[in-house]
Amino acid sequence: MRSRNCYFALKRVTPLSDRQNTNKLDVDSNLLYFAYRTRLYGLSELRNYPKYLYLQVKVMLYLGIDIGKNTHVASLIDESAKSLFKAFSFSNTTDGATSLIDKLSFHAKSVSEVEIGMEATGHYWLSAYSFLVECGYVVHVLNPIQTDGWRKGVEIRNRKTDAIDSVLIAELIRYGNFVETSLADENTMSLRNLSRFRNYLVSSISDLKRKVICVLDQVFPEYQSVFSNIFGETSKELLLHFQTADDFNNITAEQLKNALENISFKGFAKNKLSKISELAANSFGLSFCRDSFSLQLKLLIEQIKFIEAQVDDVESEIKQILIKINSPITSIPGVGSVNAAVILGEIGDINRFSNPSKLAAYAGIDATVNQSGEFKSQNGKMSKRGSPYLRKALFQAALIAAFHDPTFSAFYQKKRSEGKHHLTAVGAVARKLCNIIHAVLISNSPYRIQ
């Protein structure tokens, strides 16, 4: 009688052929069959298989977890894809995760006998991942695109449930042909969190500015002609005190003093107020509901100023982390502290990209390939399948470098002279930046013009 979770397995001495490598899962299944015969008939059976060597190995179990917001679903299979339990639901709590461990312990004596796979679904996977790693399990975090591709290959009935997904994840881990999502260190993850939060804050400010313009168009459409940027410090301070045409047309000395108190360029502000008052006298703005529009405009400006202060705090924290990391990436043209934080946070460990082409693909700025028979498309569009944050940062850096750095500017102009569109030329500069970023981070040395 053999011990629990232990086979007499066989290790191949001679290398596998190309065909066998292609069907390695089938070869592994044959090895288990040979091991079964060896257990039944003894070591004499090995004389019939001289290409194999006898040894003892453990049976591995594979757990797939389909991640949800409040509840996760897990399924366990063995090396032969036999289901040991299926669709075990547990809550996203300590008690729920503990119930999963208890369920696993019934099938596996030690954590080394189990490999766990889960998708990087939003932020919901982090708690379960952290708990399982602390318990000593090997956990593979997968990109949902990989599991979706695996599903299309094996699920011909186009079914999709939590139970089916958990089994598919377990089978993908068992098969082994997957690319694991790289997890960053604390500083890198902090940069990713802060840069993404900054992006959210900036997007919020943009939404608020559009609402300000909408309100101004209704109550005082002439106001925007006075300032080149109505969201400059002087303009925002004035709008905090005066919102409608009537407000600007009836400014008292006390109101003027209060309005100018927090404005640095008081002479400039007085000149602008004079022009605004002239326009206010014949404004085409609404003459009703002024109080509601006035309050709305004031509150919108206050929100913008508050969030802008938050952006400054986030950028200050980003700079402190960059000082700790001491990365040479900011020596690259177009890459300031904000772009550096995005690029470093999204890339994580640069060593997982063996060449710049893989980094470009991760950013989604690689060209799509469309080829069939003798046909090959000559107009491969940008794939845009990678990190949108990294792609945006690369394009922002490329726009700066293309017009402020001699080397990149010459490359940009060369592409334009070939008849390329402006955005296509900027995309080419971004692709060139990928090569330089990869080289700088791999060598950990500052950028130098070659």
C-alpha cells in the first residue's frame, strides 16, 4: 500500500523530442501510468523502460479561485484534472479564508502539495492573496486576459460561471503555460497607487472645470474673453467672491479689498476687474436663478482649489519615494517626477522584460499583426492591450521629448518628413523611449546621448 499523496513516478533520462515537448502534458500522463505499473509489478517493470529513472515524488493539487467583491469561489483538481471539490464558496473575510484552508487540509497534508491560482481582478484579490501567502502557499496571480483566452480554447459551449471559471484557472495552473503577474515591492506599489490616485484627482479637476465653464456660459458668457486661462490663480480667486455679471457690476470697496487679499499681483487683478465690470454692464447672461448659479459656481471653484492642494500633496509624497528609490529614469528627456512615478509603478521589476519589445507590448504601443497565407497587412494599428497608465505616460514624455530634445526632435521630424501623421510620429518617439527606458533601468545608469 503506497503512502498518501505519493506515487512511484519516473523521471526521463533522455531529452524529449519537439513533438513530445509540444505534447508534454500527455508525456507526463504516460509517466504516471508507468509509475502505476511499477507500483503494481515491482521494480522489474523498469527493465521495459530503459529511458526512465525511478524516483519518488509528491502528488500536486491545483486550486483555482474565481475572485469576487464579497465572495470567492474555489475548485480543487489533482494532476490528472480529477475534481476533488468544486465551487466551494467562501466570503472575503478572515473566517471565510480560514474555511478554505480547512477544506484544503482535508486533501493535502502540507502547503507544498498545493499550487493556487487567481486572477488579478481589480483590487479584490489582494486580501485573499496576502492571507494565502502568509499561510505558506504558492499563489500564482494571472492576468484575466490569459484566463479568457484559455476559456475560449476549452469552453466550446460559451458558458461562464464562477464555478466554471475557478476550474479553468485550476486547469491553467496545472497545465503551466501561463505568464504570472509580477508583484512589486513596497516603494514601487506605493508609486503605482499614488500615481493612479493622482490621475483620478486630475480627472476630477477636469470634470469640475467643464462644469464651471457650463455655468459661466449661462450667467456671464463674456467673462472668458478677459482671461487666457480662467482657471489661473487670479481668476479663481475672483470667482470665489463674484460669480454673476451683477456681482462684478456692483463691487464695493470692502468687497474689492477682500477679493484682492489673497491675490499676489494686485495691479494685474485690478486691471482685469475693470475690464470685467465693463463687460458686465451689457452681459447677455441669464437674469433669473442667479442665486442658485452663483452658489454652484462658488462651490465648484472651492472644490477645484481643494483638489489641486491634494494633487500637490500627492506629488510631494511621490518625490520623496523617488528620492528613496534613486532611479536614473528622470535623466531621460521628457520624464519628470510624475511620469517617472507612473512608469516605475506600472513596470515594476524591469527584469521581467527580457527586451524592449516586450516592454512596448506591455505598454500596448506595439503594432498589431494581421497575416494569413500570402496576405500581410501593412497598416498594423497600435494594439493598446497593455497598461493604459503606462501608455499615457510614455506619450506625454514623447510629446515633451519630441519638441525639447535635439535627438528625439530629429527623430520626430524624420518621421514627419516620411509623411507620417503627427500622432504616428509621436508614437514612434514613444516606442524609441521604450528602448531607452529599458536600457537605463536594466543598467541602472543615467541616460547619455549616443
